[in-house]
Amino acid sequence: MFAIHSNNDRSVHCRITRRKTKSDFAIKKIQRKNLPKGFTACMGYGMIAYVIPHTMYPAGYHGNPKDPVPLMNLASQKNFVAVYSTGVCGDPKLLKCCTEEYVKAGVGKLYMERAVSG
């Protein structure tokens, strides 16, 4: 499901510059400033995906070892930007920080679901 290319940033860059919305340019700026060293931006499930590549974690994603480990996906919708994160709910301090900062930003109602496996 992940579109991992030899030039991942280019495919993400093309996706953002093709749409040319304010939110897409903001995403690109945030990515450049905050993406940890070694992590990769690529396209996954039709969205911008931030992953731990196989070069850092060769075992890959437990659901499909051929895929890199997903950390966050961003999808620019018509009226909002959706953020899909695999790590926020697993850390109570991070969850509290994210929800408090979201409220402070005043960008609308926070809709958050927790995935349950099993």
C-alpha cells in the first residue's frame, strides 16, 4: 500500500505543489522543520506518510513486514487536514499535550478515535 520511491520527498513534494492549498504548503514547512533524521516522507494509502524506513528498522511493519513502520499520515481534505498518528494514544503525556495544544490552536472540534487491534 505504500508508494515508496527512490526519491520519496519528490513524490510528496509533487503532491503538495500540485494542489497548492495553504494547508499543503504548511504541511511541507512543518515536515522540513520537524521530521526526525532518518525518517522518510512518502506516499502511503493515498496520503502523505511519515515512516521509519527499513534502513532504520529492517523488520518493517508488523501487519506487513514489506511496508515501513508508519508513524503519521496527513490527508488534506476539502475543509480540513486529517492527521492519522499511531503513537499519540500510546503515551498519556503525549496525548494530553496534543489535545491541550489542539484546543489552544482554536481550529475546531477535535475528533479522535483509538484503533483497537485483536
